[in-house]
Amino acid sequence: MAGLVVTNPPRTPLADLDALAGYGIATVHEAQGRTGLLATGISPIQSGVRVAGSAVTVTVAPGDNTTIAVAVEQCREGDLLVVTPTAPSDMGYFGDLLATSLQARGVRGLVMDAGVRDIADLRDMGFAVWTRHVSAAGTIKGTLGDVNVPISIAGQIVHPGDAVLADDDGVVIVPRARVAEVVESARRREEKEALARTRYLSGEIALDVNDMRGLIKAAGIRYVDYEDWRGGRTQ
């Protein structure tokens, strides 16, 4: 039965969220073993923005945004609202008024597997949104979903309090208990990439920087001079 609101769930600490926000989602996705990435289709309405927040999870009925209004009351500084409908819907569940209410509570953004509207206003406000659809179609009110329960969204399970990191590349979920570990792994990965970048700038190429010569040889690569290839001599 829908209508469950779980209050005061554990949250990812603000310091851990801020540390996580120092890295792009591609780095974090790799750093946690290529897990947690939301499927393509959940896209930002803005560019050049990266946020990390503690998930407040919401399910909504198709075409009804009542539960988003309920969820606002459960939000606090550093949270990020993660919303999915119980059946696919592209209607505009969320706009500038709900964003104003969330922004006043210190909420860092929204991830929505449905529709959002008032896009120009949201951009002007600086309220960060990642969504599957943009739609001016309004919703109704009166049917409940749930707040702060585990949800499935874009191929991932999100628990309330998990860390959500989002930027121009999409959205990645980091389990709350793993955030500090993943931040450290991301730091080491970026240090390694900085060294690789120095080698690229000096003129080296990926085959040598990434030690790929043996790999492509084992895979069966062949190099043939153009004239031999043109003459059909490829062995």
C-alpha cells in the first residue's frame, strides 16, 4: 500500500558529499568498480554543473505529483531529491515553485525519471535538475506514492541517504557506507590520470601510456604496408 513516509533516515555526511563533488561521475563510476551509473536518458537541463547530495527517494503515481510535495517536508540541507513514477510517465511533475521550496531548504538538486517543466526558470534559479523528459503537461493531485524507501530508477537501486553525484555526463549512485572509500579511490585514480596526461602532453600515445602493446598483439593485430594491402598481400 502506497503512502509510506519514512522520517529521519541516515544521510551521507555533508563533508563526504562535498569531497565526492570534487570528482566527475566518470571517475567515480570507475572508482567504485563501474557500478552505480544511471542508464542513459536521464540528462541535465543545465551545463557545467556538478552536485552531490544525500538521496531523498520518492515514488509518484502516474500523472500525480502529490508525493513530491510530501517529500519536500522531509528534506534538509545537502539533500538531493530522487523521483521515479510507479509506471512510465512523461508529464511535467516538477517546476519552479517546487524548486523554490526545495532550494529554501538547502536541497542541491533533483533527479527525475519523468517530466519537468519551467526549464528556463529552473536554470535562472540555479536549481540543478537531471530528468528524462521536458514536458509542459501538468499533473493532478490526490494519489500517493512513498518517501524514503528503496527505489529502482534507470537501472539502479537507490536507498535513502545514498550519495548521488551528477554532472554533465549523467548521474551515479554511491552507497552511503562506501562514500569515503570511493572518494579515496577516485583521488588515486585522478593522480594516475594526471601522470598520464603529462605523458600525453610530451607526445606519447595511449598504446604506450596504457601499456597496450602486448594486449593488441595477443588480440591478433596486424600491420601491413599500404602497397602490400593494395596488392592483396595482408599476411
